[in-house]
Amino acid sequence: MVVVVGAGATGLGVAWDLSLRGLAVTVIEQGDLAHGTSGRFHGLLHSGARYAVRDPNAARECIQENRILRRIAAGSIEAVGGYFVKTPASPDDYGEGWLSAMEATGIPVARVSREVLRAAVPELHPDVEGGYWVPDGVIHGFPLLFRLQKAIEAHGGSVRRHTRLLQVEAGSDGVRRVRVGSASGAEWLGCDALVNAAGPWAGEVSRLFDDRLPMRLSRGVMIIFAERKLAHVVNRLAPPGDGDILVPHDRVTIWGTTDEPTESAAAKPPRPSETRKLLALGRDLFPDMENWRALRAFCGVRPLYQPETAADSRHVTRDFTVIDHARRGGPAGVVSVVGGKWVTFRLMAEKAGDVVTSYLGGGAPSLTAETPLPPLREQAAERQREPWLCECEQAGEWDLAAWPGATLGEWRTRTWFSMGPCQGTFCVHRVANRRLTTANLAEVDAEEAALRSEREQGMQGALWGDNAREWALSQSVRRQTLGERTP
Ligand SMILES: Cc1cc2nc3c(=O)[nH]c(=O)nc-3n(C[C@H](O)[C@H](O)[C@H](O)COP(=O)(O)OP(=O)(O)OC[C@H]3O[C@@H](n4cnc5c(N)ncnc54)[C@H](O)[C@@H]3O)c2cc1C
């Protein structure tokens, strides 16, 4: 049995890789799927163009995986393409070096005139000077994680959510068993190999087997706007910095991000000062951005790995590292996989899977690059006939029924209900009513309060303009129409 810690993109990717190679795998996840950074990212299917100058290895991996994911994860990828845009503030000497780096890393690029650019992205500032097209895209992270879970389970593996790794027992012959805890208590699981794919918690997990990993965590803030404001990704043609990427993601648009060292693996909510600052950085690209209807702001924590010191986290590589702990004096059979990007999760999993299979003595090669992920569910005619429970995101009974017994929080990430412009004001109580068929009133009340508080936290990070008015409306509906007591 191989135990994988973490049900983010990396851990699920590793479990999928190993289960396709015929190994028995169990994933242990302390929260729900996407509890960590994989549910809190920018949504960009990197072409690698952003890293071409400073991090060419990471750039090559991005373009390779960008192509593979379009094949194996179709349906969870939007192949929208992206632009790198030159503004009057772009450093004059950057473009030339960037173009040479693009050639050296094999990332396709095409020059576009100012006129073509402005026709493709009318929201751009009239002063932009032109730019380049690159094969950027969009990743739909949540459904892709659920598809990975489905693929793992179809191959006999299991994903144990709300279960935390507590202890690792290893002897001279390597790792033997692990102790895990959940609401139903603690238990020991037999374990022939252990994979630490705990993202920002990888340092904490490595303490459990006495080979501490040097992680450098960095938080990034993003703002979600209520509409799909553009058809393509827009990047600033400049060295990576704060506020330089705008991603159209399904029905919304995500602007980001920032880069600030943090000690906390859990993502704390953005401070209003951070979001105001991030918003102001958009002015020279999108002059009207400050008037766009914001929906919410959120934050993610980058699980960067840093064996040597670097001046700041922007200079820590976005490449990934697979660590065979036996080679550094740690226990045999324990492998960590850290750093990297969402877009490179499959390659990270393949490399970690190679180390695990070689340790266990098997020779099966990785099959993930050629194996399409299963779809979540086929569309059905009844979906079209049902009234929506959540109008903003068009989720109805049919969508909820696909996840029987789910909590309100689980239905949110799986059906997308409450994620739209009203942020749950008009749908949470309707969906809570459906939840009463599988849970008691006290449980449903607690889930509803948790969901509303989570939605409010995100709204409060972007509380200006129409979003502030929406928030006031939401308070009014809850307290006056629905008669909720003020906390
Ligand atoms: C602001 C920001 C923007 C980003 N944008 C992009 C982007 O646009 N494109 C891109 O490709 N990449 C992007 N990234 C990077 C990408 O999101 C991450 O590299 C990736 O999601 C990391 O996935 P992971 O599985 O390694 O970690 P995580 O998703 O954090 O998964 C680790 C999991 O381990 C679990 N865990 C931890 N400890 C334990 C324990 N003791 N027991 C059980 N479970 C445990 C956690 O609950 C968590 O679910 C971004 C990152 C940030 C922060």
C-alpha cells in the first residue's frame, strides 16, 4: 500500500499515476479536496512564457504539460490563448531578451500589432504599445480534482477526506505504517511507501519523519470580477511582479496576484489594503478596472521549496523537486514532492511515481501522459427542464443529486452554487432545504452559517462599489426577509 498525503493537484496526480501503474494507493486529506492551494490559485494554464527568462526549466515544463493537459483533461481546460502586452511602463530592454528566451525554451509566440490587440481586448488601455500572442489557457481546478478522484477510485484506489496524518513509523527497513486521525478516531494503516504531497504543509509533514524540508511559503492575493471581461488571458510584458495577469475564468475574471512571505500554510483572508493596492496596479493595463463589479477577493499560499537562500520569494524557482528522503539520511520509502505549479502537477506526479516504483521494485512506466481523465458526468435532458436553485450559476436538483449526502460546503465546490454575483444571498437557504433530507436541523444550520461566513469573508476583501451594495442587500435579506438573528 502506498499512502499519499494531500488531495491537492499534486497528491491526486501521484495517486492517479501510481494506480495506473497497478499499485494500491490511499490518499489522506485533512480537509475536503482542494482544501489547500489547488483550490486557491489564479486558474492560468501557463504556456511557460512568464518564466522563460528567469526560470527556463520551469518554462519548458509548463509548455510540455500545457500541451498534454489539453489532450488528457479536455473539458477542464479553456484553450483561450493569451497576450503579453507592452505598456509605456514596460522596461524597454525586456522584450528582446524575453523573445530570445521564448525561442530557447520552445514556446510558440507571435507578434501582434497595437490595433489587433485592442480589437481582441477592447478593455485594454489606449496607450498599450502592442504585444505578443502565446498559448496560455485556463484550468478549471475544482472539476479537474474531482475527475482525478474518480480516475483513482476507478483503478481501485481510495481518497480519505477529513483524515489527517498524525504519525509515521519507520525502521531500518524503511517506512512501515502511519497513524491517521478523523472524526471517528485514530488508526494505524500499513504503508510500504509514503508520499508527502502536502503543499504548503509539506514542511510540517516532514517533521513527522524527522527530515525537515526547507519550505518558503508565499501568499498571493487575487480579486474576482463578476463577469467574463475578456476572451483571452492578458499578461504584462515585464519581469514577474505584482498585479500582472488577468484571467477570464468561465463566467468571471480573476486579477492577480501578490507575493508576500508568510509563516502560515493556511491561507488567511486578504486585507482590504492588499486588495486596494492590487486593484490600483491594474490601471495602466485596464483603466476602467476600478469600476468593474468585484465579487470577492481570496488568497492562496505558494508551497515553494528553498534549499538555498534567495533574496525574495519571486526569485525562488517555480520548478518542482522530488526528494527521496533515504538519500538524505531520512527513512527509506518516503518521498516528498514540492514546489511546481498546477499546470505541472502531472509531470510532478510522474517523477514522484518513478521514485516510488523503483523503491518498491516494480518497473511499470507512467501512463498519465496518454490516459484521458474520465468526465465527471454526462449532461442529461432533465437538467434543462428543472428550475434553478442557484440562478447565478445555474445549479439545480440534477446537479445536487450527483453528490448524494454532500454537505452544503461540498455542494458549493462541486455544483458551484453560491459562487455567482449574489454570493449565496438567494440560494443558500433553498439548497439548505434540500440538505435537510439527509441531515438534521442543527447540522444544516451549522453548515449554512459556515458557508455564509466563508462567502462574506471573500466579499469583505473587495467591499467597494456594486459589491458593497450587494453585501448590504445580502445583509438585509438575511436579517429582515429571512429573519436571521444578528450575531
Ligand atoms: C496566488 C497563487 C496563484 C497561483 N496561480 C497559479 C496558476 O495560475 N497556474 C498554475 O499552474 N499554478 C498556480 N499556482 C500554483 C499552484 O496553485 C500550486 O503549485 C498547486 O496548487 C499546489 O498543489 P499541491 O497539491 O502541491 O498543494 P495543495 O493544493 O495545497 O495540497 C496539499 C494538501 O495536503 C493536505 N494536507 C496537508 N497536511 C496534511 C496532513 N497532515 N494530513 C492530511 N492532509 C494534509 C492539505 O489539506 C492540502 O489539501 C498559484 C499559487 C498561488 C498561491
